[in-house]
Amino acid sequence: MEAPGGVLRNIADQIALHARHRPSHPAVVQGETVIDYRSLDRAVRQRAARLMDLGIEPAGIVGIALGDTIEHLLMLWAVARAGAVILPMDCRWSAAEKARLVEHFQPACVMVEPGAGFEGTRCIEADSDWAESLSGTSIDREFPDGDRGLVLSLSSGTTGRPKGPLMSHRRFMSRFWTHWVDLGFGSREIYLNATPLYFGGGRSFSMSTHYVGGTVVLFPPPYQPSALAAEVSRTRASVLFLVPTLLRRLLASDASELLPFQALKVLISSGSALSAQERPQIRERICANFVEFYSSTEGGGITVLGADDQDAHPGSVGRAVFGVNVQVVDGEHQVLPAGAVGRIRYQGAAVADAFYQDPEASLEAFHEGWFYPGDLGCLDDEGFLYLKGRAKDMIIRGGINIYPQEVEAVLLASDPLVIDAAVVGWPSAEFNEEVAAFVVVRGQINPDALRQYCAAQLAPYKVPRAIFTVDDLPRNTLGKVVKAELTARLPRL
């Protein structure tokens, strides 16, 4: 939204607009606490003004290391209102993990839970003193406008060197368009946020719901499927976003527990791909209008696969979302024909153009206006995209490329007792790499039987040399499997 004269308004101006036009409409719900838009606007202004009084200048970076509370959501909008930049920080990280982000991004301060301060930066605790200071803060002042930086959209995990692009207000608003056009968000919807607010989906879906005037219900994990179902029913939620791990837990539940989910307008999954066998189960047992959303924290939405297309294109992650151009290219950035496997790239108004203060990493991920998320895939003649795995995870056995996702899909289809699977390269002196698989099973299963099933479905060189059963797969805070940890567990060949 632009102000007179063509200046882009601060994204938080929309909260003030709702406070005038729909002041009593519920904006945030958590448990028995309900905050309407009039109260939300005042709370955001108080916090923004307090940040400014504490010396936080426009374009200054503010870390947010808070739990999944209303205060966290208020601070997201307050940092934006103050013209500063949000640095997402998981409150569950260790002090060393937080210190790595502080060293790289140099925030002016970090908002933390009471007693959770750490060395290396100025920490402001969201405690009773903070609440008391807000009551005496004047909100009668001018707040910054303009298309400035809004959020550092961090890549998955905290291992290695932290990186993430600086997303502007305009780019973040462009991401919202995808939510409204392709995913079913809107001003009349009640979005139940059941993932951490640190998570890119939880943060952006909540903010896009507020931007358009809907209601956000906070119901963070951990929870049992029955409790989530009860909250959907209690709040009459219409939109729900879950990562595949949580959806698989729902599929393992009794049918009677899943009945409230059938009243949802839309159920969204993102974070990693689901198998062709899981999608019809989700539509039949949980929510008929199930949508799969392929995206990245750095670039936003890429493709969407609606319920109507899932049976006809069972191995796909869908077609390009609104306003995004998707291509598959070779190592020289040349566009490949339909069916050929290569590097996925995409561009659009919501896509970043570089990592913040990291030119080396930017050279690998950005090229001539295109963002490369690091995934391999192919497009068919109708524009449907098929993932083949991460470029860095591709296994090369005897000079032949093997895509882990293909083997993982076969394992997930092999037996109903297999509820999760991950395939990695196994260092080999003879073949460079062998194929190793880790599976999570419910009950007892014979790994040799799984290998025999794979042998019937795959070329011999793709069949795992060994299949290891584990209690769970290691995942980062965004729910993605950390394959390096699995590789480290492998015995030496």
C-alpha cells in the first residue's frame, strides 16, 4: 500500500487501519485471552515507541528470542512499526547458537524471556519491568514509513555460518499475495497457528492474516492430536498449517479424534514433501481441501499443489504460485527441456536478491535475478514441478546420480509400518558412495523385506546397501531432517 506521493507505507500501518475500521474484531486469541484490533494497534505502538525510546533506530536490527506467545507476535509488529529489522531467534537455541547469530548480524538488542539473557549483546527481558515501562510510554509520535528492511529471513538451522536475505516491507507484502490467492487466507478466516512463530511459515502466515484483517489463534507445540483437534473446534478455525511430521502423527490417530479437522476450509503442508500415498489419506481422513505448499525461507512460495491435482500428479509439488516464474536449469544456467532433471530456480516480487552481508553465499544462491533454493527437480509439459532432492544430498554411486527422494518415496510406500524415511550417501572406496537408508517404524519390521521391496521397484544401483531402523530422525528447528547427523552414524565400509 502506497501513501500519497508514492511512498510505500510501513507494513504495520495496516494494523492501524483495522483498528479504525474493525476495532472490535478479534485479532489474536491464545487460550482465554482475546485481543481485538483496537487493542492490538495500541499494544504494537507502545512497544514500537518503547524500542525507539531505548535508542533503536530505523534499520536497526532487533533479535526476537521469545516463546510462542502473544508478546512474540506483538513484538514482530512492533519492530516493523519502529522501522527496525526483525532477526528471528529460536528461544530454544543454546547460548552458543544465539551467539553465532549475534556475531554475524550485530543486533542492537535481543528480546528474551525472563531470565534467558545471554552474553554478547544487549538483552531486553519481556518481564514485569518491561510491561510497566510500556504503560508510561507515549505513542503520540510519528513512526517510520518507506520500503525499508523488515526481516532477516534465515536459512534452515544454525550450524555453520548463519545466512539469510534482508526482506523489505514490499517483498514481504508480495508474499502475502500468495497466501491470499493460492492458499485460502482472507479477512474472514481464522488461522490457527500450530507451529512455532520462529518458523518462517508460522511467522509469515500469522502476519499475512493480520495484514488482511483475519484472526490468529496461537496454539504452539507440543500437543497431542486430540488437543489440536479440540482447539480447532473451540475456535472454529478455518485455516491450519502443519509440517509433514505433525500430519503423520494425525494420520496415526483414531478417526474419531480427526473429525474437527474436516470442518477446516483449508489444510496446508509445507517444509518437506509428502509421499503420493500420504496425500489421499490426508484428504480422506483429515481435511478434503488439503494443499501442499513448496517454499523456502529465503524466497517465499514456489509452487502449490491443490487437492484437485494431487491424484493426477501424485509425484509433483504443484505449479508456480501467483506472480512467480519457475525454471529448471543446468550447471551453466541454461533452461532444460521438460522432463530433464536440473537445478530449480525462481523469481518474483517476493524473492530476495542476496544474502545479508554475505557475498560469497550470495554467488551460489542468486544469479541474474533468480534464486536457487538448492533443490533438484524437473518440470513436465503442464508446468508441474517434481522434486528430486537437495543438490548437496544427491548420491553419486559409480558415476551415476541417485536422488534420495526417489528412494525415500519407495520406502514410505513399502509397508504401512514405515512412518518416516531418510536416504543418505554412504562413503565407499569402491563406488565413491553407496545408498544407506534410515527408517522410523511403528512396530516390528524386517529390514531385509524392505530391501527386497526396493529391489522390485528400483534399479539395482538405487537399492540401499543397508536399511537402519531408528526411533526418530534428527531434525532442525524448522522440521527438516539433518542428514549430516545420519551420515555420521554410518559405520565405515
